[in-house]
Amino acid sequence: RKGNVVITGASSGLGLATAKALAETGKWHVIMACRDFLKAARAAKSAGIAKENFTIMHLDLASLDSVRQFVDNFRRSDMPLDVLVCNAAVYLPTAKEPRFTAEGFELSVGTNHLGHFLLARLLLEDLNKSDYPSKRLIIVGSITGNTNTLAGNVPPKANLGDLRGLSGGLNGLNSSVMIDGGDFDGAKAYKDSKVCNMLTMQEFHRRYHEETGITFASLYPGCIATTGLFREHIPLFRTLFPPFQKYITKGYVSEDEAGKRLAQVVSEPSLTKSGVYWSWNKASASFENQLSQEASDAEKARKVWEVSEKLVGLA
Ligand code: NDP
């Protein structure tokens, strides 16, 4: 049978390119988990994904009720779950004021980390039931949360501190909206959320890999300077960022190429190692990359896991 892969945020950018790359192989059925049904339908059509190769299901990661409803709907479809890709994200680098999820968490960490944390925790059971030979749970990471790289050292740097803001619920009422307790900074909140994504992947690996055989992985697909991720940035940035990445840092990858990379992490028989953060070299070959100290801190990963469990109502 075909493999079934759920991809969050498959209505644009990396998620859409990955959906396309997998659907084209004829070996995958893609469940596009998206907040905007019409946008997803148009995106699938313009990418040329054949009807029989995808299903769109509503998911708004900025609402924990929506996450739970998505899981119920997915289960009702009776499709087995073979691979889950947590890809969706928001990035609010120019926001002066924080925005919030339905439950009142700061929007970047609430969507990118907490929404995905609940989704992945609930769907672990479904992955576990599948009889697919190589089951995988992939959480898209980023170099920007990784302070052992040049890009990760552009201020404001990711830093989760002692998690006081996260423990308080990131609500701006009785706690800070930032994980480390600092003042709101949209660019930093995004980077912090990506550190949480990478820590969560490793904690999943430590807790569940041996018992379930599921491969847990993260990746940095390269700088895809053209995606919607930068939609909130100032116009001058959006004009200059793609050529800057192409010619100066040479970190640029096209959406197509990035989609092929993530599709490899979903389906390549050679990429089954669990607990790995994949990157690609200049020749487009995958390798196991090193994470920064904070993004590989096992004690912090455990704490982020435990605090997140409380916030999403699992503990
Ligand atoms: P895009 O903005 O193009 O795609 C993000 C997707 O997430 C969109 O489909 C968007 O939906 C969806 N999304 C946002 N909020 C929600 C929500 N509340 N519920 C459900 N879906 C939501 O960005 P990219 O493709 O660039 O980003 C994809 C991933 O790649 C992210 O995890 C990002 O961190 C990562 N990444 C990107 C890099 C880059 O250079 N672009 C580099 C490294 C990592 P909608 O279409 O409705 O807006």
C-alpha cells in the first residue's frame, strides 16, 4: 500500500514542496493539515498534485481544540498514519506587540511548539499502530535557533533561560510572553520556538524510540528565502534577502530542492537513524549535523517537555 503522511502547513513553502515531491513518487498519500482549506486546495492544484494523492484536513495549530479535533477527524478517516511531519510555523519579526493563540499563549511558541507538541503526542499512538515498515515523526528545525552557527548568532539569539515565562503560560498577564521571561521580541520568539522543536524531537527519541521503533528526526533544509515565512518582514528585507542568501551566504535553496530534502527524511531508506538533526552540504548530500549546546541539552529538553505537557493539558 501507499504510505500516509500528515504534513502540517502544507499550503505553502516547504510543506507544499514536500507534499508535491512525495505525491509525485506515487508511493505516498499526503494529508495536508492546514488552517485555510481553500488556500490549501488552490496550492495543491497549482503545484499539480493529483487528486488521488492528497486529502486536505483542517488544522489550526493556534488552537488546542482544533488540534484535538484534527486528531479525531483523522482517526475517523480510518487511514493509517505512517509519517507525521510537523512543518507549519509563524514568524513575526516586525511585530511590536505580541499576538496570542486561542488559549492565550504567545503566538509563535504557541503555534510552532505547543500546537505541534500536542499534535505529536496524540498522534504517537496512531503511528504506533501502523504496520508501515519505517514509521517516522519529523519536526522541522532551523539553523536560526542554533547558536553554534553563524546564522544562529545574529541577534536576538535564541535562549530559553530557566523557562520562567513558559512555566507561567506565556500569557503576558501573570507571566512574560517570552520563554526566558524577557520582553516581547518576535524574532527571538521564533528562534526559541525552533529550539523547543529540536529539543522535543530529541526527548521523543529518548522516551519512545527503543520501545516503538519510530524514527524521530529534525532537519534544517537550508535557507528557503522565498517562502511565505518572511511575509511579515519589511519590503526592503523581502527584496534583498533572497539575493543575499544566494550570492553572499550561499545558504539559499529553492523551495523545490528544500521539499526534496524533507521528502528524503520522510521516505529514504538510508535516513532511518533516530534522534538526528539532518542538514545538507554544498553538494546537496545529507549529513548528521551538530546542535548548539542549548538545543542539545537533555535536562532542558526534559523540562520543556514537562512544562509543555501541563500547558497543553496532558499532565
Ligand atoms: P511558509 O510561511 O511558506 O509556510 C508556513 C506554513 O505554516 C503555511 O502553510 C501556513 O499556513 C502554516 N501555518 C501557519 N500558522 C498555522 C496555524 N496556526 N495552523 C496551521 N498551519 C499554520 O514558511 P516555510 O515554508 O518557510 O516554513 C516551513 C517550515 O520551515 C517552518 O517550520 C520553518 O521554521 C522552517 N524553516 C524555514 C526556513 C526558510 O528559510 N524559509 C529555514 C529553516 C526552517 P497558511 O498558508 O495558511 O499561512
